[in-house]
Amino acid sequence: MNRVEPPNEKVKDIFNKCISKVSDQHLKCQLEACTAEIVQDEKVYQDKATKHTLTEFPKKKLINGYVPIDEMKKIYTYRMVNLNQPGRIYYNKLLNSVQICPFCGVRDVATLDHYLPKSQYASTVVTPVNLIPACRDCNSNKDTFDAKVKEEELWHPYYDNYGKIRWLYAMINKSLPPVVEYFVEIPLEEMEIVTGKRIQKSFEVFELGKLYSTHAAKELNDIELYMRTLKKKAGVSNVKEHLQMMYESFNEVDSNSWKTALYEALLSCDWYIEDYL
């Protein structure tokens, strides 16, 4: 789970661009009258997201008292996402702001995820800080998840940064072939309990354990011949030295990457080094 710089775009510009070609003048006037409320809610969103209290953000089915949420969803779907529509320029800019999904840190970005689901929050349907570039699987896994309490608030790539504190670990199950199991372990002396619960919830909702285990299985298969050959020709000490070097290299880049956890687990697993290899 990686931090991403929040977008500079403002909802007023995006919303006005999206509705600029609405041909029904009555509808267009209704939508234009929603601008002030949408802009105000953007400020509320930013304030609560900074304080990690988005569970307090108000759900809305109507904007300005009479524009329904379904009409707002159409603005996103038909006037921002659709090709050749006015708002598509903003969709592309947000989508292309990063290449790797910040939720899983593995798969390519392919869509925008509504952090607060558009099915519940009419005023943030096109709010840029609510639109997260994500892979399709993370978007699908999250679906319409909406935290009920602060402890369930998922990782927000624009406002959260827990990269400096180690929380992702792995263990090697003694099976043939070996299976790598990933888990979250929170250092409570360095991190608040609420933050730890949020990380654990995000780990579960985005199904990161399953994803990382799959990647680890391929990694183990790819390195097996090399590791066996290294042990045979250079001995156990050189195997451990290689694993230590790999761990330190990945840890330097990202202490919470699945590869960091994998190589640390391999290094500490005598069964893998002494028996399996």
C-alpha cells in the first residue's frame, strides 16, 4: 500500500467541465446550482481525510435539495469516463498520475476507484481527491465498501503514509512446494491501535495476503534452481548471505513490499535452507 501525491485539480473545474455540454437547459441550470454545495463538500472531505475521520463525512442522496444521486452518477459515467466527453481529460489525468495501483502495490492502474462510494455520496462523485487510480481487482474487491467506524477506514493513498513503519511480514509453511503466508503485525509502540486496525482491514478487503502469496509462489519457483545450485557449490553460508543481500535490497526500497517480507522469511527459515534446498 503506497502513498500517492493528491491531485491538484479542483472539483469546481471538473464538475463545470463535465456539465458544459448538457443540452437540456433546465437540467443544466439545476446542475449548475449544485456547484456551491459540491465545492463546500470538497473542503469538508479534505479536512476529514487529513484527520482520518471520513466516517463522519455526510452521506447524501440529493444535492441542493433536488438533484438525485443517480443524476450525479451519470455525470461521472457518461460525461467524465466516456471517450469524447468534456470531462474525459480530467479522467485521463487522474488515471495516468501513477502506473502501479497504490492499494496493492503490484498490479497496473486501469481505472479510478471512488474512495467514498458514489452509491452513497452524491457530492463526491467527481471530487478528485475521492478518485483513486487503482487496478481493476482492487477496485472490484473494495466494491462499495463503506467504513462504519474509524477503525475500518481503508488506506487512503492521498492522505496516509505508513511506509516508514514495518507492518507486513511472511512465514514459510513447510509444504512441498513451500507456501508463503503473509500477515500484518503492528508495532503498537510505534503506531496507534486505530491505525493498526485500519491497515489490517485494508489488508483483508483488498485480499493482499492471497495476492502476495501468489507472487511469492512464482518467485520461489523462479529462484529454486539457482538457490539449489548455490547451496551445492558454495554452501549454506553463501545461501544465507545471498538471502540477506536480497532482503536488504528490497527493504531499502520498501520495507513493506511482499519481496521484503518473503526474503526475510526465507532467511530465518532453517527448514527452507537446510532441508528443502
